Amino acid sequence: MQYLGIQPKRPKIAVFDFTGCEGCELQLANKEETLVDFLAAVEVVAFREVMTDAGDDYEIALIEGAISRADEEALLRQIRDRAGVVVALGTCACYGGVNRLKNTFDLGEANREVYGDKPKETSEVRAVGDVVEVDLAIPGCPVNKAEVERIVQHVVLDVAFSFPAYPVCVECKQRFNICLVDRGQLCLGPIVQAGCDAPCPTGGRGCWGCRGPARDANVPEYLSALKEKGFGEDEVRERLGFFGAFEGAVG
Amino acid sequence: MLFKTVSKDEFEKLVGIMLESNEVVAPTRVESDVHGDPIHEYLPVESFDEIDLNYETTAHSAKTYFLPYRENLSTYTFEAGDWGQEIGYRAMPRILLGLHACDINGLLKLDKVLARDVFPSPYYVSRRQNTFVVGIDHEPCDGGFCHAVGADTVTHGFDLFLTDLGETYLVEIKSSRGYSMLGQVKTQDVSDADTQAFKAVRHRITEQFTTDLDIQDLPNLLDMEFESEVWTKWGEKCLSCGSCAMSCPTCYCYGVEERASMDWKTGSKSKRLYACTIVDFAEVSGGRNFRPDRKTRLKYRFYHQHRGFVESYDEPKCVGCNRCGRACLVGIHPAEVIGDLQREERL
């Protein structure tokens, strides 16, 4: 199938899961109305969640999940050596995600809490980019399939794509939502990168920041505004730390 | 110009008639804010009871019914080496009921840019012509400064305009379709007593404006204060979140994007309203950004509202509704920013 007379590339891709819930992988298999075309645009050589075959000849590696064990780190390095393009898929891969909360505890204590007297080998949770070089990071908990499709189109046919520079507020306002902060709810919308189409605020739940800071996010100013509005420091810190996406963005 | 009075019962009947054959969009109470005060929006309604004409303001303006946040401009199909294009700007008739004078003035400003300038937008014109506008007088809203920018009264741009006289509405009829519409219910000629009551209402409304703002000579002042520290003070607060432009009744800046379908068989060109305070608003190919910092972007927002637009159209773009000030989570209120600039000049 050609587009504007040009034959799209059909790159070989492989999907790998590390520490995460596999929800982002599931997103890849969602959106049934375009799933067949999506899968036709690429050649999937490895994708444990949806197929049994597994090849190791791939150009693009999609990495889901954070890195939390030595063997994961070794496997990730191997993938990096093989793949031309490494993509961090989802918030865990991009930032460490919810898993990163573990880093605030003593590792041994965390291990005992979860595994009791059968401890497992574990290490600090890191984002994929903290371990190997990442060519493209697609944030989201989970990723937005429509956005992933557009990124794939960009890869196979150079269809223009860029992540929104604006924060969630733009998409939220465009969905005609009433501002949740005006209703007394904590929301990170003004400082979080859009592209999700604001599903959480639309559903009545403030933004938790899974997509990480927006470009040029004015974090200090928003935090002082939240304080002025009476939101507690602990509540705000917990919210910012939830996905590990604001480490370094908060002074 | 033609005036009639209509009883509130008859008016309710008229709304019933409107609802029978049109989509009716009207102020509706949707939420309460953190202080328990009502929040309204212009939303499609199905009965008169859903409408609250006694509303103060709405969170979003009615702009979206003329200039949607997202709009498909054209669709392409590719087949057998050939291609086709489909452009549609047919708009369904709609009645917009209960617009305040500032918002109708906002439409008149959009008309100047999108309907009467060098390149009229058929998409806008189609929606504008197919929308029947009913305005209504109201008490000044908190923080609004429509009177300062000359937008507290409106002389055209609507079909009917209501003034609440207690038991009745005084109705200003501005179009033949307005006349036909109103003709479907019982009306009375305006009596001397009605005229007196109307004047009293207008006087009461005018008396209640409290925002102290004078925009006379503001375009020149803005020129002189281009390097003012006032822009740093307010600009550094700005979240660059675009909420001001999204809630503004007259902001019309947009971006255009082309997309392809996943099966490569169709493509589309769509338009999306954008905001001048967003970091990449003035970014061009190669990554060069003409307005990389917040204070410059915020400044240019004010320059378009109160200087650039005045040069092009002899009036400010701002209608003083203060929706941007209400929407701003860090408290950037236009009247305060302008007031700061004026004080700066006096020093």
C-alpha cells in the first residue's frame, strides 16, 4: 500500500517487557478498528504478550517497563546492541513509573515487605534512559495508542509528528471541562505534557502527571499557586512523585 | 430597530417552539466552585428548565459554537493513483440563547477577522449565519471590565436581545428572522412605562460597574512600556498553559495539522485553536523561537488584545469578560496588568 506514491518502510520491530504491568503492551494490541493496519505497517518479530514466535533480528525495539534487576539491565544492553532504534514505551520505561516509589524505601525493607522470607534479587528502579541510550521516549500510563500510531507513521513514512509542547490544560479546556482546581481538586494539568487528550480530568480526576513535565513547565510558580490555594505540601509532593516523572523538576 | 415586550410565560413558550426544530444552546449550571458558587457553561439543552438566564458568566465562552477548538478542514481519499478532496462547511441551524453583550461584541470582533477581512473563513461564516443569537442584559459580573473596553452594550450582531423588566422582557428585534421567530408568540407594543423601566434597568446596571480601568491611549502606552518590568513581574508567573486563550471569546489563533489514516487510504487536514502563550507558538523550522520566554509571550498576548487589533480594526480585541483572569491559576488578571502599566507610566 502506497501513500502519496511512496512505499512506506516496513521496519522489523520487537516489543520487550521489563518491570511494569504490561498495560502499554496491551495498548498496542488495542484500538481494534485499526489494529490490522497497524500490524501491517510494521513487521513484528517479537512480542511476548501477543505472539509465541520470537526472533532477534529487529531494527526497532520497544521497551516497556522500568529496570529493577541486574538481569534486566543485561538484557536491555543486549537489545540496545542489536536494535538501531530503542524506544522507551510508557511512563515506567520513560521515568521509572510507579515502580520508582520503591526507591524511597530501604531496598532490604522493601524486599521483606513484598517477599517475606523468600527475598528476590532486586535493585533500585531506573528508567530505560538511565541504563542505555534511548532514541525516542513515548510517555503515558498507559501510552495513547492513537499517538503511537502517528509515531509509527512518522517512522515508516516520515509523516510529520511532534509531541505537544503545551500542557494538559489545553486539551482539557478544549474538551470543555470545568477546571478541577476551581472545584477544589489537586491537578497537575498546567505542568504536565499533553498528548493524552486529558482523559483523567475529563473523568473528574485531577492529572497525576504520568506523561512527565511539559516543555518549559513553570513548576515553581504552579507549586506556589497550589500552596496559596491551600493544598498541602505532602499531598503535592506525593502527587509529583507518583510516577517519578518530576525528579529534578522540583527544587 | 423594533422593540416589543413579551411576558415571561410567552417567552418560555417561545423557547419551547425553538426547541422543536433547532438545537438550542443556553447557559446551564454545571458545577459549583470551591466556594459553592455556581459555574455555568453554554451547552445544548432539551428543555426550558435546564436554562439559567440569571447566570453571571460561563467558564468557556460561546466561541466554540462558531470557531470549534478542533475542526476538520478537508478530507482526502487516495485511490488507484488518483486522489479526491472533500470539504464540508455545512452547519446545522442552531439557536444560541442568553448571550451577554460582551460575548456578542466578541462575535462582532470575530466577524471582522473571519467574515469581513481579506480572507473570510467559509467555515466560520457558515456557522455564524446559521446561528440565531438571542442576547440578554445582565448585572456586571465580578471582575469584568466590559464597560472599560466599550463592550457592555451591543447594537448589532444578534437577532433578539432581551432586557429583564421583571414580569416581562423588553425585546429588541434586530433581524427579519428575529421578527418572524418572535411573531410566533404574543407580544405587546412598548409602553411609556416599559421605556421608563428599561432606562431604570440600564441605569442600575451601569451604576454597578466597579472595575476602575481606563484604556484610553492604551496602544501608545503599550508602545512606551515595551521594556517595562511589569512584563517580567507578570510574565514570570505565567504557566504558558493556554487557558486564557482557550477561554477567551475572541482568541482565534490556530495551527493546522495533516494526518494520514493507518491504512494510508485517507488523509485529513485539521485545524486546532492554539495559544500565543504556549512555548512553541513562535517556533519555526530549525528550532528558532522568536518568543522563547514567558514574559515576551504574555506581553505579546496583551499587545494583540490592546494594540495590534486596535491598529487593524480600531478597537481592542478584548471584551472585558475576564474569563482569562478567572481561568488563570496564578492570578494574571488583565485589569491588574494594565493598571500596573499605567502606574508605571505615572512614576
